[in-house]
Amino acid sequence: MSRLPFELMLALRYLRPKRTFVSVVTVISIVGVMLGVAVLIVVIAVMTGFDRQLRDRIVGFNAHLRIEKAEGAMSNYESVMKLVLANPRVKGVAPYVLGQVMVKTQPEHGGSRYFVPLVRGIVPEHERSVSTLLDHVEEGTNDLRGYKLLMGRQLALNLGVGLGDALALYSVKQFEEWDTGRKRGDEEAPLAEDYTVSGIFNLGFHDFDAAFIICSLANAQDLFNLGNDVHGLLVALHSPDEAGQAKSELLATLGGAYLITTWMEENSTILEALVVEKNMMFYLLFFIGLVAAFGICSTLIAFVVQKTREIGTLRSLGATGTQVMLVFLSQSLVLGALGVASGFGLGLLAVAYRNDFLSFMRRMTGFELFPAQVYNFTELPAALAISDLVVICGGSLLICLLAGLIPAWKAGRLRPVEALRHE
């Protein structure tokens, strides 16, 4: 004797394959739910992966906190570093100098090119404790001794320079001093410092790779006439999520003369845009599930019409309207569960082999679906979050169950005499 509830047992019996139109519609309904769930999983996984990769690259270059003086440069940065490192949330601290310079290329043939990037002066030993910048040098070395510098890959391509090429750097301060001197009648032009490209880094983020030059802290201090001062400190934390608490604690320690910016505040625009984009994509794609739910609803309505006489028989034998409703709700639940389970498996499979599929499409069509120069990644990122999977699968199953309410309610309200008379 079966241990299944009467309603579920009858629902499963009704779902047994038969060579009827209803059976075909049933299969189509399951496939619809399966594709809807699979597409949702793939798209949301890619969006989550892109979001995480972008966050890692931002934090990998700019750390979690930025500390600056409210006014002017930071003269006592070494003592400030000690105070910051005393906080248990802090993992590492590094001083930096940051400013705009004008770069002039010095090619052996052809004319010079000019560009106005940002230069960041660092101490390599300290920088390794707060960022992954030096780990992304893909050509040359990260040697900054003497007049050597690193530059982003995109910036190097824009300027047409490579390893060992010479560059002349002019700081804004030098032009300001030249303009002041010119007004006094001194026409002496500013003298540039000649640097050599020792390495090229590729962080995979266009805003950094196309706009930054890295040199030693001492050279940057000379460029901006800072003496032994710096513009600020970059701080890495043990947990990026603790940035808000760490900021409050460090402000209490350092006092009101300092400004502290978290990585979330500094990149709030792009981070908020990513969240909005992911949510909008989620809502739009969820309509695929609604369409599949209408398929289940139409399937169950056809079932009710087809089984009207059997419903009448059940009611005459003592089955209540609620029990009849539960039969068709069970059908809806089974159809939804089959679609969600198969969609879950298909989605995981598609996420696992997404890059193989892209490679296949590239070979077959010669078309790059996600150009690296546009999206800043060589492989399609993806990350599966448990919360996203629960919402997708749970939400889809709930929609399928709700889709069965109308036909189930209709079946439960059939009167035995009218149902038995049905042709």
C-alpha cells in the first residue's frame, strides 16, 4: 500500500505520459520552467562574478581606506602609520604621492606624443601590504630604483612605448612656477626629468590601466616639491566589510585634522550602478518564469476539463472540494519542481562551461561576444551566490504553485452531478 498522500498519488498518476495533446503541453511547460530558471542562474551568476571581479580590482589598486590631511600634505606620515597599524582591523599601511603630470615620449623616429596621466609614488615594500598592483606587472620588472617607472598597458599602447623607452615627465607644479617666472620676465622653460619604462602592469580595469604611471615615492616627492611629505596613506583591512567601523575608529584616534574615505564611498557611483543593473536584470528575466507559469496554468486547465467526469466520480465517492484542489495543486508543484530541478542542473552546467561555449562560438562565427578591450576581462567571470540560487529556485517554484491556484479552485468547485454529466 502506497505511503504517499492520496492527493499526491493521484496527481502523479495524472502526470503519467499519454499520447495526448495535454501530455505535449505538460512537457512544454516543464521545458519552459527549466529554461527560465537556467537563464536566470547564468545571467545572475555572470553579473555577480563581474561585480566581485570589479570590486577586487578596485580594492587591489586603491586598498580599503584612504587617509589624507584636511589641509595640505601630510608631514608626519611615519608617526601616523604607526597609529593606524595599532588598530586590530588594519592589515597594512602604505604612503603615497598622487598627482597629474604631463608625459612626453622621446622616440628615435617620428614625432613625440603628449599625454596627461596620473602619477603615483609608492614605496614597494609598503605597497605590497595594501594592494596587488606590483603582482600585476606582466612585462619587465617592478624595479623603481633610480628614474624608472611602471605604466598601465593601455597607456603604453596609447603612447606607443614599450620596455626600456624613455619618457620626459613634467609636473603641474613646474608649469605653475614657469608661468610665475614668465610674468617676472624669466623665460626659462621647465626642465623635465627623464624616466625609463621598466615594467608594464595590467590590472584589467581600464580606468587604471589607461591613466596611471607608478614611480618611487622619492621621485614623486621631487616632482611635486613635497620634501619629505606625502599626500596620504592607503590602508588595507583584514575584512573589506569592516571599512565603516575602521574609519570611525581611526577618525577617533587621529582627530579632525584628517579625512578618511572608504573604498565604497570612493567608488559609490559604479558600485550602486552595478547593484541597480543586477536587480533590473533579475526582475526582467523573472518574466520568463511568469510565462512558463502561464504554461502550467493552461496545462492544468486542460487537465481539469479532461478529467471532469473523474472529478465528479471522486466527489460522489466522498472526496471534498479541498482534496480535489490539492490534487491539482500537487500537479502544479510536481511540474514546477521538475522544471526547477532540471533548470538548476542546466544552469550550473552552463555556468561551468561558459568559457568553453564562448570559445566555440568564437571559432564558429569569428565574432567575439565579450571583447576584452571593452569588458576588461579575458574570460567571462561568474560567481554563484547561495542567496541568489535560493531566490531563483524558490521564487520560480512559488510562481508555479500559484499558477495552479485558478485551475485547482475551478476543479474544487465542480458539483458532482454536473461533473458526471460532462461529455
